[in-house]
Amino acid sequence: MNREGRPTGAGETQAPRSRTFTGNKALQIEEPLIFERADYGHGGVDLPEPEGLSTNLAGLEQESAPDLPGLSEPEIMRHYVRLSQKNFSIDGGFYPLGSCTMKHNPRLNEKMARLPGFADIHPLQPQSTVQGALELQHEISGWLCNITGMSAVTLAPRAGAHGELAGMMAIRAALEARGDARSVVLTPESSHGTNPATASLVGYKVKAIPARADGTVSVEAVREHLGPDVAGIMITNPNTCGLFERDFAAISAAVHEAGGFVYGDGANLNALMGRADVAALGVDAMHINLHKTFSTPHGGGGPGAGPVVFSKALAPFAPLPLLREKYGVFSLIENPDEAENASPFGRMAAFQGQMGVFVRALSYMLSHGGNGLARSTDDAVLNANYIRARLADVMSLPFGNQSCMHEVLFDDAFLKDTGVTTLDFAKAMIDEGFHPMTVYFPLVVHGAMLIEPTESESKETLDQFIETMRALVKAARSGETGRFTNAPVFAPRRRLDETRAARQPVLVYEGKI
Ligand SMILES: *Cc1c(COP(=O)(O)O)cnc(C)c1O
């Protein structure tokens, strides 16, 4: 059954236009591509005829009007505003996407990032003219080292995965420097997918380590795989099941004893910040996603920043440039000798850092203060556990009802024999006004549903979400299968082909133009 009368998305059959003529639904307005809605016969602005200019263009006159869409200013504005409304956002509603930390981004940060002294500088300006920007970077570096207890930091990486690349290249450089190139990197199965991907990109063979029954990895399981060929381990903590790796310190000690390094995935520092001593866990390198924990609007590929903190052992292999302060003057040191830096791989990116994200992150740090950051960790963890505790009786927890960190993982056992899949359940949430949680990730549990509420949601929002989830579970269990398999019916598009845009990208518009 199709309850609306709108044009449908890719891979769907056209719905009968029984209810509306326009495809609009209530005040949700359909918006075609700009090429499709434009009038090509006229321009969007009326300019007066030029006066006193030579009309002799010596054969340069245009033979036909440019093939550009002609729209008036209000039409253009509505076009882009409507497109923006197609995109669900954290400013629009609850967005519990596990592992992504979709939390409120304070407007104060935006205001700071737009200060002309930060926003209008150019990466090729002489360093003497951007001392404030460098000082800000120096200050963030101090905060990151303090929060983690680590010795050094690079602000160069543009994202979490890029940080992993920097960290693993540093580990490879350190091993090669001691003439001990190794070939294997261990990753627990519950590590983030970028971990094995990074290790393999850097040229290592990846060995996956299975978790024990409680969802964490044991030091015994790691020991079994350790040997002279192991360059190190990459561990996500909390892991992608939202659980704290409680053997972490023991695992680090074992890996160090075997001559390897420990890469900690700290993308989700919002579960640890102010509460866990990363250095004491034995980490040698760890990236921190400023765009998650330290609040920058993110998603859809950017913007982001993934600074990496280093242990003393790995600090000499950090990428260039190095940010130094001497006699109150800040400088980016590019020359490895001057930097006393052994890194053979140089830079991670053409220019230093992602300035807009740094400004937002420092604004967030300063407005919270050290205690405030610890408090936001506590609240993030509390909120996830509140959801876990209130849904544990109707949904299913793959590793028992143990407390979680900043996110809670359910599997699809509670949907058994209902004919409803995790995907159907997620789509039905859209009809109820909630962005779905992360689904089918991590891969280690069947039909995963990973919920990360973050610290910025109120109890009222969480209660509303919980009641909706409980009602949906009840509906699924009582045979209302169609409500799920047909969902979403109220969204601008129904079920899009999940992979076609990536597999068959259409990069050229072949309509009117
Ligand atoms: C988000 C995330 C990453 C990747 O970060 P990007 O900025 O998207 O590259 C890596 N590990 C974990 C645990 C994450 O949550």
C-alpha cells in the first residue's frame, strides 16, 4: 500500500498520484533539480543597458544565450532552502547514530570560527602574520596532551581515518628506524572498520582477534597472536559494541613486551575524556575526532580534524610540520633536522590543519573547562545507559545487561519470527520522526542497532525516543508487519537503493543541458 501520492525514489515503482498534483505533501515541497525547474529563456536579474560603452565587440558578441538556468532570486532561495530541508540534521531532531556522535554544536563555536582573524587567513601567509592562529593551535595541542596524558600531538590529519594513517605510518617508521620492519597488525573484531583498513593500507597483514562472550577482547587472546612479526595492535576503546576494553592496559603491556606498538582508536573520546588516562593505558598513538567529541557539524564527508597524540617512544616519528613556541613566537617547523624529528614520511597534507574545526574545538574546551569536559563524558555515558536500562526488557542486548559507555548496542533477536528486519525497524523510526540509529554495524552481532544519544539530549527527548521504541517493538511483535516493511511512508523518499549511487555514480546531468 502506498499512502502518499508522490513521485518515488530510485528503484521504486511510481506511486499513483491520487492525492496531490504537485508531488508535495503537506508543507513538504518536492524540489526538482535546478536544471529541470529553470526557465532557460530569461535571466535571473535585470541589468540596465550599459551606457557610454563601445558596442563594437569586434565579433565577440554572444550568438546565443548561455545555457544556464534562469531563476529569480526568490526562486533560487527557495530551491536551496528546500534542498536543505531534505537533509535531516541535529538541529532538526534527535539523531542517535552510533559511533558518529551527532550532538549539539554550540552556536558560540560558530561565532568564534567566523571571526575574520581566523576565517579570513590564508595558508600561504607568512607565519609572522598568523601568530594568533598558531597560538590557538598550540593551545589546543596542550589541551589534547593534558586530556590524554600523552607527550606530543600532530594537528595535521584531516579526519579520524587520516589520523589512523598518520599514527600507523609513525609506527612503521619507528620499527624501520630500529631495523625491525614487521608484517602483521592485530585488530580485535570489535574494532572500527577503519582500523583494519588503515593497517592494510600501510602494508600490514591484518589478523582479527575474536572477542570473548562479554564482547571485549582478552589479553590471553591477544597473547596467542603475538610474535616477532607483529608490528602492533589497533584497538578501538570503547569498542564498537560500546564497551570499555577492560584488559586494555594488560594488552598494551603484552604488546610492548613483544616489541610492538599500541594504536588506540580514540575517535569517541566523549566516553573517556576527563575520566580515563590514555597514557596509563599504554597507548603509543591515538587519534581524536575533534568533529565528534569537540563539536563541529559533521557528516557527509566533512569538515573534520583527527589530531593524533603520541607516546614518548613514538613522538620523534610524528609527521611534519611541528608546531613550536619559543620566546612567545609560534612557528611551524618543516625541516626534520631542526625539528629533531626522525620521521621519514614528511607531511600528511599540503597545509597545516583544519582551522575552522580547531577554533570550534577550542571554543568548546574553554566554555566547558576541564571539569565540564569530564561532566559531558559522564552525561554521554549516563544517557546511553538510561536508554539501555529502559529498553533492555523489550529489545535484546547481545552481551547481556552490562553497563555500556557512550553508546548502547542491541541486536535483532527481539525481532525473531516477526518478519521485521533491523532495516525495516529503522525505516519505521523515520515515520515516527526519529533518525534511525546505526544499523548492521558492528558486524560482530546479528542485525546490529547501535544507539548513541550523546550528552546534549534532555531526559524528555530520551523518554520520547524510548516510548516510541517500545511502541514499535510492540507493533512488530503483534504482527503489524506492514507498518515496518512499507516504511517510511511519510519521508520525502521511500526506500532508496542503498548502494546504487556509489556503484553506478551518475556524475553528468543529461537532461536539458
Ligand atoms: C568516526 C570513527 C572513525 C573515523 O573517523 P572519520 O573522521 O570519519 O575518518 C574511526 N574510528 C571510530 C571508532 C569512529 O567512531
